[in-house]
Amino acid sequence: MRLKFRKFKRTVSPRLHQQAFDHSLLPNIITRTSDGKIIEANNSASKLLGYSKRLLLTKNIRDIFTSVGNGLKHMLKARRKAGHASGDLTIIKKDGTELDCQFTSAEFTGENDIQKAITTLVDSSESARRQENIDIKNEERQAVETSIMQSRADATQIRLDDLEYKLDKERTENEEFHSSSVLQKIVLETQLEEEIRLKEIQITDAIAEAKELERSGIGKELHDNVNQLLAASRLYLDMARKQKLNREQYFTKASEYTLTAIEEIRKLTKRWVNDELLNLGLCDAIQNSIVDLMEVYPVAITCNLHKEIQAGIGAKLSLNLFRIVQELLNNIIKHAQASAIKIVLFQDSNTIILIISDNGLGFDINKKREGIGIANIKSRSDSYNGKTQFISEPGKGCNVIVTFPFEFSHTNNP
């Protein structure tokens, strides 16, 4: 007797899709594209905007985005043209307060051939706070390492001082007290060994505490940031499997979120750049960062870095310059759609000059609203008596010039 086997096709129930949407860590809202009415919202969106889910479903997308600067109008126009859009907008919470957010919005065809759009929101201030926490933890780690080095130096000095004291005492003592001198030497050596042992225990404990602080920081960053990006990527993949019409758009957005998660993980691995700056120097650290960046994004980056200036600037200013380069490169890749970037670092008379140029979209410096990235760059520059200048026009790329007085940087060596 021949047995017949029936093939079963595994499907994902609509209820599971709805649960994934409701409990996503990222705030998501779904609207009708015809009139902008909100027809679905998850728990994270309700919490971010301050509305109950029932009240949020009575609102329109124009009720939660500010109309200042025509940002919403431009977003809707770009989404209608390409099927999806992303960028920065300001939302208005229920209590009337405004909040800068990064958004991603994509159109799709729902049940009964109704055109809909899903919009994902990310609190920009939260990203800034995470970066601030990262910088604080890096400073704490550097302080711990400095304390460890100082403890080792103190332990060595104690041992040298004690040995010198014992040798002087041996030379000055009379021969009849030779036996008691030997005994005292043994006692002093025993005490010295005990002090050194205690110092070594303290150093070991400090190292363990520093490592635990690093692990805690990585864990929080993975949970709060990378985990949310991967959750959004998975949500778009689920939508691509369910909706055939806009499948390629959903796969594209899932790929973008995945690449962003890869970039965040890469930043985590490079987060403790202090050792790299100390061992390699600022210029080589920038070169290494660029090589990693070009492996992820299709952009050509060239450099002209004068290494001789490294001898005249301190570790803190070197780290500050490195962070500015990172922030500018991140902004160019995220917003400018550039295919070529050039970085120049040199000293002119008593001024250190950093110039970063790109051939991207450019912008009107008189109209464009400053975001978190530009504010961070200017803040870092101002903290070292520096100046930041943006030169750009729409369609003509952008030049950023950051200058620091050489005398100030020279006197701030650690």
C-alpha cells in the first residue's frame, strides 16, 4: 500500500502580525493616504505622543506634526513620488510640547485595495542622550585607567623608597648591631611585600569594575538602540511577505534598518577610541574609521591629513576632533546622498583647520533648521574656543570648516 503525504504550507496569522505591530519598541502609526486619518497606532506611539490609543485614532497626521517650515508637506510629497520617505520632523504631543523626531514612512496597499502608509518615529533627543551617556562613560573609564596607572606608580615608588631607606640604614649601623639590622630588614621587606600585594588587589578590583562598566554600557546600547532597529527591520520584512504590491519597497526599508543597525554595532566596537588615539594618533585613527565606513556605504572618501600637528595638540582635543569628523561623516551619509567626500586637516600659522567637503545635495544655510548633529558639532567646537562654518547651496554640496586656536590646543595637553 502506497502512502500519500500532504504538503502543509506554514503561514503567519494576522493576529501575530497585529501583536508584533502593537508591541513593537518603535512608535508606529498607520494612516490613510487619501486624507491622512490615523487608523492604527501601537503602544509605543501612544506613549510617545501622550494620547490614549482610542483618542489617537480620532486624529489626523497633520494634528501630530508641526506645519512650521513645510516639513510635513515635503515629506508627503516625497512619499507620494517614491512610495517612501525619511528624515527629521517635529511632532506635537498631547500637552502641546514639541519634540524633534526622526521618521520613516512608506505607502502600501491594505485590505479592500485601500492605500495606507506606515510611519515610524524615533525620538532624536533620546539618541543625543545615549551619545552623551557614552561620552560620560568613556571619561569615567579614562579616569579609572589613570587611577590604575597612578596606583602602580605609587606602589613602585613605595618599594624604591623603602629599599633606599634600608640600604642607608645598613651602611650607617655599627657592626655590633649587624644581626638586628638584618632582622629589621626582613621585617621591612615583609611589610613592603604586604603593601604591594594590597595595591595589586586594588588595581585588580579597579580593572574589573572598569570592565563591568563597559559591559553594562554595551548592553544598554544594544537593548535601547540596536534592538529597536532590528525590530523595525523585522516588521518591514513581515509586511513584505504579506503585501506583494509594494514588496520591493518594504525589502528596501528592511535593508536600510539592518544597515543602520550594522553601523551602530560598528560604532560600539569603535566606541572606546581613546586607546586607538593614544597608540596610533589622530590621523591614523581617522583613516581606520574611514576604511570601516567605506566597507558599509558606497562612498569614496579621500584624506589629506598633516600628521605633524599631532605633536602639538592634547589627547582631549584629538578626541574632540575625531568625534567631529565622525558626526560630519554620519550627517553626510544620512542626508546628503553624496558619492565623494574629502577630509583635510592641517595647521596654518597659529590655527588648526579641519575641512570636510562633499558633492551631495547641499542645502540653504539661511533656511535649513539645525538638527542634533549640527548642534553637537558646534558645541564641541565652542568648548575649545573654536569656530564652525557651513558653506552650502542647494545642489552644490557642502563645505564645513572647523578651526581651533593652536595656542589653546597646545596648552591643553593632558
